[in-house]
Amino acid sequence: MSELDRRAGQAAVSGDWTYAPAPESREIVRLAERYGHFIGGAWVEASETYETISPASEETLAVVGQGTAADVDRAVAAAREAFENGWSTLPGSERAKYLFRIARLLQERSREFAVLESLNGGKPIKESRDVDLPLAAAHFFYYAGWADKLEYAFPNRRPRPIGVAGQIIPWNFPLLMLAWKVAPALACGNTVVLKPAETTPLTALLFCDVLRQAELPPGVVNIVTGDGRTGAALVEHEGVDKIAFTGSTEVGKAIQRRLAGTGKRLTLELGGKAANIVFDDCALDQAIEGIVNGIYFNQGHVCCAGSRLLVQESIYEPLVEKLKRRLSTLRVGDPLDKNTDVGAINSRLQLQKIEELVASGREEGAEIYQPPCRLPERGYWFAPTVFTNVAQSYRIAQEEIFGPVLSVLTFRTPDEAIEKANNTPYGLSAGVWTEKGSRILWMAQRLRAGVVWANTYNRFDPASPFGGYKESGFGREGGLHGLEPYLDFDDSETRGG
Ligand code: NDP
């Protein structure tokens, strides 16, 4: 008997193919019991506080500050002082050094950040480790490279920093959204007051330690934690020159109304209801992976998630069958387990919102499929879900669910696919699966979406601009385009900037 046969015989003993737990250790993270706000390069005691928890276990992780209008005022004053006393006039090559340092420190401490991101936000460790952290560092590297080349990026336009940027970010990619906002702002010579989301403040607070290690001058980045009231105080503050917001369309609209006529600059990155469009000539198994990645990545808490699947009628049945089979292999559970594919829902409130929309899908007549899976007893969980038999008018086909819930619709012709894909108030992203390059280009020209992925989904790169149309917002983040919202130009008046 050969060695191979012998091993095969031994392996056949067990029929149990379930995964053994592979937990990432939390030891690497040292949390303080209590955090204040990070203002002017130092910790400032918070007068009001709240507890931040782990959504997977509901345990309290730390007590953090609930920023008041007075805290925001202090932070804006510190940012203004730093802007005027050095940062805005520092040569770009010097600013770049700080950004490169921050990028390298994020790389060095990436495991610590990844564990904390998963603890506080509920996302699987393999995603925070392999996506959030590498991309956050890449954004700092990328914009470090631009800091001393702004004159070349915008020739004959004399680019200048704007001043103090107020930045408000959501809970789905806490550190990555911070990087998207802070890196271009600093590269252009602005200073920053950033408010993380209420449920996920901890990686932003750990980031303050990176700023200290990088010896960033005090006041260049200030972080004030708190809920929507803190965000509103930042929006209203007269000392802020620009607001950059990522979050819900509803709050984005309120901010736009509030800022109308104030002269403050604004960029909004809001919701989406992306169509992921699958033609019958696609590589089906590859498309299945793209569909799964499109909607179940980060529990579907993704503004550009492929939440509406448009399938060409001729392959509807085999596709849905393969999809259901693939769904049954997804592992839902402990975010710190390296085998986990779908982690915890970020908050009780978000879970309620998903449950409410899923109930509406059932009531309106869609057919629901959820693979058998045992959800943990504590924490906030929702099984990966597919709705078939969905009409365009159903709420689950119209509204952003922001959870692991896919709505499947069908089409016959490319024209019909375009009509259905564009039939939404949003316009952030879309996916196209076909083997024909000409069809990809034809579709991309007609899809009203800021990003169109072809034969892939949820690919991000700091060099590539990201942003929406219609109710998905305006302004671009990433790439050369991502610098513009943080700059004033000699010709701003004539261009309406
Ligand atoms: P919000 O739009 O409320 O939150 C985004 C950020 O804005 C958070 O930091 C939030 O603080 C802050 N904020 C809330 N109210 C105000 C205000 N009046 N003025 C200024 N800032 C404010 O999103 P939610 O977290 O409530 O999520 C609700 C829905 O929004 C989700 O179900 C999802 O559909 C969508 N969403 C979309 C995102 C995207 O990337 N496009 C990201 C997150 C959510 P706080 O954390 O305290 O609420």
C-alpha cells in the first residue's frame, strides 16, 4: 500500500467536515476603560459619556465621550490654530513624511487594529485583516505621494488648502472611512475634526496613538466621539470650512439643507441600491462568487453592495440553485474566528431595520430562502438571505437594507437590464457579468452609477475615484479626483467651486 493510499484510508474515518474554531486572540488589543476626546494632540476629559459594546457579545468594551457643542468648539479651535500656525504652509514634501509615517505605523500595527475593528464593529477578522487594514494604509501611502505634487496635479490653478475640514463617518468601515477622509485632507494642507460613528469609535481612538507615534503636530487631526448630535454640532460650527459626510441619504439631505447658503464646501457619500447584472454568457461559477462577495461581504453593511441581483431569464434557475448551494457553505458567527464569513450585525437598531424590511418582503409576496445555520444566542445576528419572486415595486427592491439580504429580479434584454438597474433614486455602483467586452462597455455607458465593476465586485483601490449620482451623493473620494474637494483654486469662482 502506498503512503498516499494509507493516508486516504485514515482520512476516510471521519465523516465530520465541520470547521474547528480558529479564534484570533484579542490579547494584542489593550483598551483603556475610559476615553476622552483627542483635541490639540492631547486627551481631553469628556463631560458626558456612553458605553461602546461588541455587537457579537453585547459586552461593554469601553466608556467613550459623548461630544458636546463645547467639545466640538474646542476641537475646531485647535484645528484652526494648527492650520494657521504651520500646517497649511508646511512644504508638501514635509506633510508627505507624516502621511508616510502614519501609513507605515498602520501596517506595523495592523493586527491590533484588525482585531479591534472586528471586536467593536462585528465584521469578520479575515475582512478587517485582509481588506480594511491594507486599504487604510494604502490610502495614506497613496495621498502621501500627492502631497508635494499638487501643482502638477492641477497645473496653472494654484491649489491651496481650504482650512478646517469637519468629517463625519459611518460604522461600516470605521478605520477605512477615516483614512478616506483624513489622508487627502492632510495631503492638501487642511486640518481636521473627525467624528466617528456612535457604535464604532474605538479604532479612531486607537488611531490617535498612531498620530502621537508619527509626531503629527498637535491640532492637525482632532477626534471627537459621540452620536448624531455631535455630528450636527460639527456641521453647524461656523469655524468649519468644509464638511465631508458618509452615511445615510436622510442625514445627508439634512446636512445639505443646513449648509445651503453658508458657503461651506460639502461632499456627500450616501446610500445605494446597486444592481449586479448577470448575463447568460458569463462564467457562472465566477459570477456566483461575485454575487456572494457583492452582498454578504461585511454583512451587507456596504453602501455599494450588490443588493439587487438582475439575472438574465435563461439562466435564472441554474443560477439560483447554485447560489443557494453556495449560501449553505457560508459560516456565520464569531467575528474573531478566522473561518467566519458573515459576522455580527453592527447594532440592535440596524438589526431591527433589517428585520422590518425582510418582513415587508415576505408580506409583499417575495419568496425567502435562508440556509440552515445556528445563530449565536447573544449579540445581533441575521442569516444570509435571498429573496426571489421580487417585483421592482417591493420595498426590498427599492430601499437600502444594509444587511445580508439579496433581492433577485430577472431581465430578458440588455435594454431591459439598463432600465431596471437605473430604476432607483440611487446611483452609486453596479456590476456586470458577461464574457463580451463590447457589452461591458455598452452597459457601463448607460448605467447611471459612479462605479461599474465588470466580472468582479467590491474592488477598491486608493487610485480609483469613488462616489455617486442622484441620491447617492456628490463629490469623489480616492484618486486625483479625491484631492479636489480639499483644495481651493484661483479659478474656483469661475468654475463654481
Ligand atoms: P447615519 O447617516 O445616521 O450616520 C452616519 C454618521 O452621521 C454617523 O457618524 C452619525 O452619528 C452621524 N449623524 C447622525 N445624525 C447626524 C446629524 N443630524 N448631523 C450630522 N451627523 C449626523 O447612518 P446610521 O448609522 O443611522 O444608519 C442608518 C442607515 O444609513 C443604514 O441603515 C444604512 O441604510 C445607511 N448607511 C449608509 C452608509 C453609507 O456608507 N452610505 C453608512 C452607514 C449607514 P451616529 O453614529 O451617532 O448615528
